[in-house]
Amino acid sequence: MKKKGHANYYKSKRAREKSLRIKADKSFPKAEFEEYWKKHSDELCGAVYEGFLDMLANEKVFMNVHTGFGRNQKMEIGKGSIRRVCETLPNKLNVDMLREMLPGIPHIIYGVLLECDNIPLVEYCMSGPEKILSKKIMAYIRATKRSKHIADYVKENLNEIVIYDQLRANKRYTKATDSLKRTMESKKYLLRVLKSETPEDYTDLFPLARQMKRHFILHIGPTNSGKTYEAMEDLKKAANGIYLAPLRLLAYEQYDKLNRDGCPCSMITGEERILMPGSFHQSSTIEMMNLHEEWDMAVIDEAQMVADSQRGGSWTAAILGLRAKTIHVCASPDAERILGRMIASCGDSMETVYHKRKTPLVMDEDAADFRFPEDVKRGDALIVFSRKDVHSVAAELQETGLKCSIVYGSLPYDVRHREAEQFASGATDVVVATDAIGMGMNLPIRRVVFLETTKFDGVQERPLTISEIQQIAGRAGRFGIYDTGYVASYYDYELISERITYKLPILKKAMIGIPEEFLEKDQKVSYILEMWNQLPAEEYYDKGDIEEKIRVAKALEEIRDDREIIRAFIRIPAKVENNEIFDLFRRYYKAHVQGNPIRLHETMERYNPEFVNPEEGNALQLLELYSGVYDFLYSYTRMLGDEDDLGEILAMKRKISELIFEILDKQNLSMKTCLMCGKKLKWSYRYTVCQECHRKKRMQASSHWK
């Protein structure tokens, strides 16, 4: 009877809890919570952040670690891991980690809502047990993706010093943090110095430009609206001037055009310098601008890039600090407000010229069910987002008899220019490209076809943004050649259709880069970069992403902390994602700081393109690698080496391009093939073995275990 009584008690308890959960679910005031979140989300996030700091300062702290057996195990931090925790936690914190380290988040949020001024939310919080109601609130927060917003808020406000201070205050870890005390005190001092020297008005970072009275002409319009053309026509008439481009290819295009039009122009990019005798004009990538030079006129192209987290600081520096009497700025409509605010903050005059697209851009309704390769037509630009897919798509089309140009980032820029010329002249029928085609390339494209609508951005696979879609799609319908530009899509036709006409959201932030003089402080370069990252940005600015520079600086500091040389090396394109080139980068630094001879010619012999057989299947990939190596050698030699070697390096770069021309002219790219049987596979096939080989492998495995 006793057991039966216990069973009935627990049964009725479960039934009561279930009833309360159902009631909590039905009565949750969603509209009121949405209203509260709009106004007070920072209050909720801030409470979680404070709770996280309190946990670090008062409780045992556990982290997931990889054991020697390849498993994850929860372990308390200790003396051996305290440094790693301080350094990595601000970068690695995510939703799951936050939930594991701070299981009391539901209680914290419940407490904030219980004390808020939203009566329906307060009444809800008082309508039942906290355990049930707080779970319901958290379930709604997770379902509406707001848990990521909370985790991001905590992550953005964390830094190495904050974590150290909390752990230092925790009696359990006071001794464990002793080994970090000197380092952290040094970083705190550096942070105070940077704060005191960072002006509230960022325009004060560019005193030379503040001594000038500049006039801006803002060209606002979509793609294919003649913004850059009009600005460049004005630049030609100036006594001297500079064009600043987002890509080497565009810098080369304008350099070539100005010289052909009888306006002598030099070209300076990070990878090449062509000095034209008698020239008073220059075409450059924006990172190569010199803020000490003075010009009569300048053109800053694709200025909506001020908001780009990786490179936006260069456009911001150009707007705030370029020394030119007249500055043409070409940008898409979403950037007008932020650019106007920046120019106004400089005290300079400004006029705005609005441009309309010269040819209409519409979806190709006849290709709503686009089939590949059957529906590909002459004049098409086919868009994918990886080198492998460019090759596979082009190879499939070549088998149908269509001649293809290819354009993607790792090709040498003169090869990309020549491939574009082939398409423009009609020597090839179609162009297969990545989004490298979207940044200002002027090609006679009748129709842009999105074969993919997602891309890997270096961190994750994500859908294309509205801006990316419009930038790429806008290349269709070249004025003077076609009356209309058409757009089609292999996937997501309706999505692309909606987004090519969607009004772009207004850009709210411009990225600001670290001032050069800050890097000259007497402290590790990586520390200075990290401390700069931790300073709050002013007004409508944000800090650009300098994680790659920090990674490069740390890698070089592990070899030797020669700050002057590191400051020079972090200006050289490192190509961190390419292990072979980054290893070469580190070896050259090591030789340089140790005073050993730089074996330039030995490197050139190792990467001699004459040893590459154009008939081999991997020849194009090898030559692209060699091109990246010679880009590094050129940048290194120009900055730190013997400039007499530059001619030989450029000769090798030309040889690489000639061999790539030879390969591409054969119009015989390799299709994707099965790794096991060599069968040709469609470009869109996402596996490395064909279905037949996969089935055979599974059958063999199952028969083995019988």
C-alpha cells in the first residue's frame, strides 16, 4: 500500500507539472516580450554578462577539453590552463559554451523580467513556479534565435583582461593567476595609453587632411549606372590624380584605360609596381594609398566597402585622410548616409550626384526552371563560389562545345583581365566566375545565372547577402550592348527574384583601422593589436576585423619578437589560409631577424614555372600556387629586399601567366571525377566517389562483417 501511495503521489505530481507547463505555454505573452526585447534587450543581455562575470569571480570554472583519447571532458581550470582560458575564451565563447558554463541563465532572465515595468510579463512571472516559467521563457528565446544574440553580447564585452580580473578575484584561482600578473599589468597600462591617445573624433587621426579644404562629389547609384565612368572622365582632366580600387584587376583595368586614352598613368598595388614615364596619374589598390601625398583629384571606388569587416578600414582612412582637393566617391545607395556623415564630420564640402541604372534588370522568366547545361546561352555569366566548381562547370560546358572564360580570385590578375578580354571580344561564349566578377568588372554579359546561392566565407557556409546578389546580378545588361540585363538561378529562383529589387538596408557602421603610430609603441605588436580591438568604437564606427593580423604577429613573435620587422611583415600579404605560402612567409621572417642570407634565388628555383608540364592535370593548380609565392616574393623584396631582384621576379610572374594562358586556351579543363573509378561527375555532385563505387564499398564492408 505504501508503494502504491508513493506511485500515486509522483503520478499526480507529474500530471500537475504537465498541466502547469501547458498553462505556461498558452499564457506566455509573446507580443509583450517582443515589445520588451525591442526596448530592453541590452538590459537582459547585460544581466547575463554580469552573471557570467560573477560566476568567474566566485565559482569553480569548468571547460571542455580534448583528452588524449580524442574525447571531450569537462575539467576544472588550473594553473596550467589559466593563460589559455584568458586568451581563448573571448574568441571561442558561443551559445553552447555559455549555457554549459552558466547554467543559471534562465534564473537571471526570469529575475530581470520579474522586476521589469512590463505588467503582463511581471504577471506571467508571478503566475507559477519559477522552474517551469523560466524554462518556457528560455525555450522562446532559443526558438527565436535570441540566445545567439545574448551569447554575442557577452562575447563582445569579454576580453583577456576582464577574464583575468575576475579569475584573480576568485579565491580558488588567485595563485594560479600569479604567473600572468606582470603580463596583464603591462597590457592594462598599454590599454590606458591607447585610450588616452585615441581621440573622440576620429577625424583627428588624420591631421594633414584637416589642414586642407576638400570637396567631395558623391556618386550614388546601383551597378551599371556609370558612376565610375563619370568620375574617371573628370580624373583624366586633372593635372594629377589617383584612382583607388578594391581589386588589383580594377586598378589594372583603369591603368590600362587611362594609358590607352592618352593619359599617362602608373600602377601601384601590393604585388606589382608599374611606373609610367611622364605620368602624373596613379591607379592603385586602396591599401596602397599614401596619406602623405597630395593630389589635385582622387576617385575612391566601391566606397560601400567602408562597412566591410575585413577591409573597410582602408576606405574609412581614404574618406577621412586622403589629401586631395577634389574627391569623387562612388558607392551604392545603402552607403549614402554613412558616407555623408563621415564627410560632414571632416568639415569638408560635398555635392551628391545620383545615377540611375542605364539598362533594366529583370528575371529571365523563360529560365524559371533553369537546366544545366542545356539552358546555357552565349553571353551568360555563370556564378559559383569555389575554384573547383569554376573548373567543373567550365569543363562540362566545354564538352558541349561552348568556349569558356574563367574568373576567380586565385588566378593572377593579368590572367583574369585577359580572360575577361576573351569574353568581351567574343573569343569565348560564356564566362564562369566566382563573386570576383561582382566588384566593378565591365563585361558584355547578357544574363547572370546563379548556379549557387550559398558561399563559404572563411568561417561558415552561408546564404548570399542582398548586397552580394545585387552586386553580382547587376553585371548583366552592359549598357550600349544590351537593352536589358537578365538574371536566372539554378536554385532559389524566387529568392533571387525578390532580392534583386529589394531595397538595401542602410549601412550603419564604418570600420576604423588601427592608426600606424599606435603600432610603434614599446610593446608586442600582437598585444597592441589586441588592445586596440578592445577599445570601444566611437559613434557610427566599428573596429575592423584584425584577427588575421593578430595571428600573423603572434606566429612571428614565437620565432623572435623583433617589433620593427614584424610591423613591416604584417603589411605583406601573408595568405594565412595557404599553409605552403605562410610557411615560406615565416621562414623568410626567421632568416631576416636572425641575420641569415635570404635565399631568394633558391626559392625561385624551387618554384620555377618552367618545371611545370602544362599537360599534367594539376598544372593549373600548381601555377596558381606559384603565382601566390611570387606575389609574396615581390612584396617582400620591394619592402625589405634588394629592388634589383624585382625585374627577375616580374619575369617569372609573366612566365606563370603565359603558361596559364596556354592551358586555358586549350579549352580542356578537367571535370570532377570519382576518386575510385575515375568516372566523370557533374559539377553539382557533392561527393568524391560516384554512387556505384559508394554502393560497392558498402557491400564489401557488410560482407566483411558477416
